[in-house]
Amino acid sequence: MSQSHQLVGKHFCLDYTGCKETLSDVDNVRLKMFSAIEASGMTLLSYNEHIFTNTNGYTGVFALSGSHASIHTYPENNSCFIDLFACDENCSHMQFDQILRDFLQPSHVNTMLFWRGSV
């Protein structure tokens, strides 16, 4: 007889606009993503990234011990979109948000939290 496993994920989406910290400083943005991931309780497994040369926009996708995170920056608009998806119920999306919010200092934040799977 197989055991039933509840399949549930937490998908946290952040829209930051009016960011005061420069989003074109890719090295700093990457380091803050690393810090936010660590603060969330997740472990970084690997990451892949691309820098758009025409705008210095940045896309980073981070494979985590409990799923993944991503960031898409739009320096020309002082805005970015960030996702954190976690299957680990101990993941702190609030700590993740706080690290990034303190760093980027957006004038407006829109957050969405979705529960996915068998809730």
C-alpha cells in the first residue's frame, strides 16, 4: 500500500516599481537574491542568468532545495518582477521579501501569494 503525499506549493510573486537602488548593478542584484534565498530558509543549488545588453536588464533563475526563484529587472523603468516558488512549508517568503525590499527600496510593491496543488 502506498502512502499518500500531499502535494502543495507556495508561489509568491513580487512586483517592485520605483526602485531607488539601481537595477542595472547586476552583481549587487545577484548577491541580494542569494541573501534573500538564504533568509527564506532555502538552499541555492544552481542558477542561470542573462544580461540584456541593450537595457542592462537582468534575468536570473535560481534552482533551490525546495523549488525555484527568479528575477526579471527593467532598469529603464526602475522596476522588477520576482517569484519564489517553494514546496517546503518552512520557506519564509516574508524574509525573502524583506531582504529585497530593504535593498531595492521600491516606492510601490504589489505582492501575490498563491497556494498550488492539493490544499
